[in-house]
Amino acid sequence: MQTIKYDLIVVGGRVAGSISSFYASKEGLDVLMLEKNPEIGTPVQCAGGVSETFFKSMKIKPSPQFTCSRIMGARIHAPSGASFLTRDPIIKGYIVERKIFDKHLAILAAEQGTEIMLNTIAKDLIIKNGKVKGVIVKKDGQRFDIRSEIVIAADGIQSKIARKAGLNTRFKVDEICSCAQSEMVGVNVKKEIIEFYLGDRIAPGGYLWIFPKGDERANIGVGIRRRKWNTKSAQYYLKKFTSRLDATEIEFNIGAVPIGGPVKRTYTDGLMVVGDAAGQVDPLTGGGIHIAAECAKIAGETASEAIEEDRTDAEFLKRYEKRWYKSVGSNIKRSHKYRKILNQLNDEDLNNLVESLKGKELNLSKLSLLKLVKDYPKILKTLKEIL
């Protein structure tokens, strides 16, 4: 068989993969993106919330083609039933139709010159003299080599491709959020407000969400973390909640999200890791689209620089990690602190916290949070210890 070779191979055709491919191709690289599924965008991943910041930083117009609703605020529900509404600017964004959105990003990459190979499984890496030099794939029952100067692993949580290169991309059980989501019709929810429900009876170690899509449609999902006392699945808690609604399920998906922060190292000789594969996810919300996009852009641009300078070694690719840490590292760190707060709060604490926020504007600054919880000693102590 004739040798197949590219400048860059991107493993994974979701948000991180498509954006890495887009920016690398834009810079003139010969790029191949591999996707294991027969169609990009399926099965659906995540609830579909995308911040305004994503569209601004990626210079992508939030087209009606893939946006379902405009989000202007969020309502947080305590276990007691008490709730508060926040319209903090950080909440503003869109709910997108992920099947169409993911495919749209892949189309943008293809228009820049990226080749896409569907229904193709990356089985192993080609490693020569300790450096990644391509991917061994399986497609249509055939196994063959595809060579490249650099590989970007965007193959999702617990990245197998990155591990083949010697990177540790495994997460501990308590660093993974198990998720289940249903798209439902007949949901009575405000179009511009997303809803979050907290509490061990609703979503132990996580939360339940309702993301409106317009016309009484919504994505309703649950993300939970395993607890010693809890052996039930995310699907159990989701069905428990949706069974009370007079609504019809039209789609169901399950998945997992890393919420323990980034992996210790996101590069090695000839390879970079992006998105869920690298743990580039907001540890508080589990949202990863904006963070993954920023990191993927940097990975694509770094790949271009590496090829141009003929430097695909780890010492050169280290600049990828330095750049993405500078860009989004502080935000991930802050969210990780807030995640630690939630991990230490029981349902009574959550009730007190929501009561303290009722009728007030939520601000995520250190000083504002301390002022808001001054009447709740346990929460105040926890905040002071980690902020």
C-alpha cells in the first residue's frame, strides 16, 4: 500500500478536534481528522450550553442554523425547593443543537482544507526513536498506517491515544461525573433561563439541569459523582425527576465528564492532547466547549509553528501547554476551588447558601461571596480556607 502521510493527524472529530484542525489547516498544514463514528455530531455529547465568549473568541456567528435559544440567566434550586435567579453576564450564551453544531465546526475545518476520515478507529501510534510519527488505524475491516509529523489527541475522556504515547490521562473515580440526558417535548420552562437543581436526593455530588431549546423542548440531564453510600446511576436520578413531568422523551444519551482538572502533562514528543482528553473542562459546571475551543486553537497554531520550524519535540511543544495555561488556567483553577466548596456542603448547607443568595445578585468575586455567606459560619470557614 502506498504510504499515506500528513503534516498533522487529529484523532477525534468533535469540538476540540474540529477547531484544532481548522486552525492548523488555516495556517497551511496538510491535516487529516479521524472520527470513529460514521457521522460527526452523533451520538450527542453534553447539554449544549455555549457561552457568548466562545463565539466571540472563535469569531463564529451564532447562527439560527444550530442555535435553539438565547440564554440570559440561570435559576439555582436548593434541596428545600428555595431558589434564586442570577443574570450574571457569565451566564449569557446559547443552547445549541449539538448534532448540527459539531458538524458545522467540522465543515469549517473542511473548508480550510482538512481531510476527514469517518468510521475510522485509531488503534495505536507509530512511534519512531521515541517520537510519535503517525497513527495505526482500522477502517472497513482493514488496518493500515497513516504517518504524520504531529498527532493531536482529541479522542475524549481517558484518552487512549495519549496513553499510547506515555501520557497519564486517567482520572480517579471521584474526578469523573457520570451523566445521563433526555431531550423532552412538553416541558414548561422559560426559554431564556437555564435551571439547576442541587441536592443528594436529586443529583449526589453533582446537579440536575434543564436547558430550554424553545417550543417547550428541553435537554434535561443529571451529572453525579460516585459516593460510597450511593450505588444508583445517573439514569436512575434522571428518570426519577422526569417521571414527574407531563413530557415526552425523544432522545436519550449517557456519558462521562472529567471534573478533576487538567491532566499533569498535555504534550510529549510529536503529540498534544486537547479537550476532555486533557481534562480541559470547567470543574464546577462540567462545561467544556469554550475551554476546549481555546486550547484546541492554541494546539492547531502550535502544530503549525512546529512544522514550520521543524521542531516536533516535546521541548518545543511545551509552549502549547504554557499558552493554554496562560489563557484558561486561572479560570479552571478558580472553578476547581468552587468545586471543592460544593464537595464539602451537605443538603442543609446548600439550603442555607441558596437562602443567603435569594433576592441578591450573584457575583463570583471573592469579596462578594464572603459577604453573602457571613451569617453561615461553616460555609464562611470553608470559603476562607480555599479562596
